[in-house]
Amino acid sequence: RKEVEQDPGPFNVPEGATVAFNCTYSNSASQSFFWYRQDCRKEPKLLMSVYSSGNEDGRFTAQLNRASQYISLLIRDSKLSDSATYLCVVTFLEYGNKLVFGAGTILRVKS
Amino acid sequence: GAGVSQSPSNKVTEKGKDVELRCDPISGHTALYWYRQSLGQGLEFLIYFQGNSAPDKSGLPSDRFSAERTGGSVSTLTIQRTQQEDSAVYLCASSSPLTGANTEAFFGQGTRLTVV
């Protein structure tokens, strides 16, 4: 089983749609969770951290389910500019809180 | 600058030559990561440093690849006898995992390596 798994997509959605991505992780002792965004030919950048109680940032909502070992990202009212690859990131206590990146989920928002 | 700096930004080399890629992490960041990304593909983990030691080098694809980090700061990724399949963008990231639970990684802009 991969340490961090994501559906690669692509998710093709119309503008204004709501879309959700899930990510599963293998290490139950993981402490920190993030969603990153990577635009074409650019480096990944932090989109948002994921807190145990769930958190929201504008149109973006992140949730953590420790019992089932998955995190989710919900995007409401999708914009063309949301088109990117979304990377799930989890820390692993093995090797001193090393960050492990998922392979990413491609989102394409179309007009 | 305040961010992760990588050099060179672009490198074209002939097959069989050695190349060195440099990463200057954010000051004070103890963790440093090297990834590579081929066009249209996901991030491929290469190596992880914590300080000057590399507790996880499991992603290095062959013994032609090596990396070192000195003074807990700058890191160099060396590829010997480059092959065409080494062509990719090499990304470096740093973070400070010892300062709190939610510590993000910051990426440099990468080195685009082309082996001809």
C-alpha cells in the first residue's frame, strides 16, 4: 500500500460546480496534514493545512478523518483558475516527521 | 532572499556528463527534500535530509545519483554519467519540522535538466 494515495483524476467539472477529493494515508501516527496546489510548470505551493476539527478558507474546506485515515478537500463554486493539480501531504513520524506527498489529483474546470 | 533558492534554473548537458544541482533552503529549516518531476507526471521523491544526515535516501533511482548537505544548510544533488531519462525538473523543498506540528514545506522553483 502506498503511504499516501490519491485518485489521479482528471476531474473535469463545469464552472460553479462543487468537487471533492479524498486522500488516504497508511500511517495512523501521522500528525500533520496539508493540501498543496501545483499549477502547470510551477512548483507546489501550500493551499491549506488540515486541522483535526476541519477548516475552511473561502470556497475551500478541508477535513480529516483519523479513524479511517483519510483527508478530504471540497471546492465550492469552482472557478476556471482552480484548474491545477492538488497534492495531499502527510507527515510520517518515521524518519523524524518527514513530509510525504501524494501523486496529486488533476482538476480541470471548464466554462 | 527569504525563499528556497535553486541553481541553475536551467541546465542542458550532454549524455554521459556529470551535473551538480544546488539548493539553498530557507534559513533555519532543518529538513530538506529533493524531488524530481517529469513532464506531466507527479512528484518523485529522491532523498530527505534532517540536518546533515539523510535518514531516507530510498528514492535515489541509481548509484549515479548522490546528494549531500553541509552545515545543515546548502545541499547539492549530483548526477553522474547523465542519461536522457534523467531529464526532468528537480525540485528542492525545505521545512522546519521541529518547530511545531503543522509545518509546511516551501519549494524552490526547480532546476530544469535536459540531457541531450
